[in-house]
Amino acid sequence: MKRVSGTDHVQWLPQDGVHRPWSTALIVVWALFCNWTLSAQPSKPGEYMIKATYLYNFARYVEWPARFAAAKGDSFAICVLGQDPFGTALDATIAGETIDGQSLLAKRISEPKQGLNCRVLFISSSEEGRLKEILTTLDKTGVLTVSDMPNFSKRGGMIEFVLDGDRIRFAVNLTPAQDAGLTVSSELLKVAISVRRDSHPGD
């Protein structure tokens, strides 16, 4: 088990590398632990430690098309496009973790086309001015797109971090995910703050 902390709350994460669904009860507990209040966070790094933990769990509860199956030992890349708000939080969160036998790897990239080599892509708010270009480049490529920029899911992104009061939660847009051949676990959808079905890349 992996201990992720940074506040008085603690989350325990499995380290067996097996990509399997949790029970509804357990994922609800996970959601309660992940939805720390921002008031309890002393700084932005605390906020992005929580978001890094979410990225890890998103990777565990999404299934990619068969064409993405890779040999055991290959890397599973979680990438950040643009200005990196995570610092060392993402690297620390996924250190030593595997999914389906693939070691998790944190990568920082600067161009949309580089995202084609990623499984999960966090798009920084620094890239809002070219969001349409980014989402068009990645459209139907099998890359899970995530961001905390406003209205990301309404503009064609797949998962958007949102504030619910003083808690960090997430909204899901199923249409671009399904168009990309991704299957989002029903257990993950149950703890989303909202689930929508539309696609307007970057508008």
C-alpha cells in the first residue's frame, strides 16, 4: 500500500499494479479522502498533490483500446503539457507504481503532438489560448485529457477538475472519451460531480 498525505488526511493506494475495479463502497471512501478541503492546504503544492493523486486514480479506472496494449515492462506515461503546476508532486505520487505491468512515468511536454505518446495528459492552464488546437490534435487518439482550466469539459476535454465549495472534485465529458475508444469505469462516474455528453473541441 502507498501512503499519500500532505494534510491531516491520508489516502492509502494499492501497489500491486493490478488494474481492477474496486467496490462502490471502497471507491466512495477513496472519493471522500481525495476531496480534501482547500482550506486545509497550506499552499498550492498541497492542491496539486491531491490532483496528482487523482491523475493516478483516473489512470486506474479507464480502459484503453486493445491497440494500446503493450508488453510488460513498457512505460505508462502521465504527461503535463505546458507550465507544470505539480512540481515534484506527480513524480512522488506515481513513483514505483505500475498499471497492467507497465511502470508509470511522469513526463513534461511542450507541444500537442508530443501528447500522442502519453496515456494521460494534464493540459496546464497556460495552454488555454491554444486549447482548440491541442484537443483537435489529440481527437480520437486514445489520450485521456485532463485539466483544471475553466469549462474544460464543456469545451471538449474529458475530465475537468472543479471546486465544489472548498473541495476538489471532477467533471466528466463522456463523448470525447468514448470517441477516443476509452471506457471510463462506472465506479469512477459515480463519484464525478457531473457527467455530460457533448463535444466542442476547444470552443
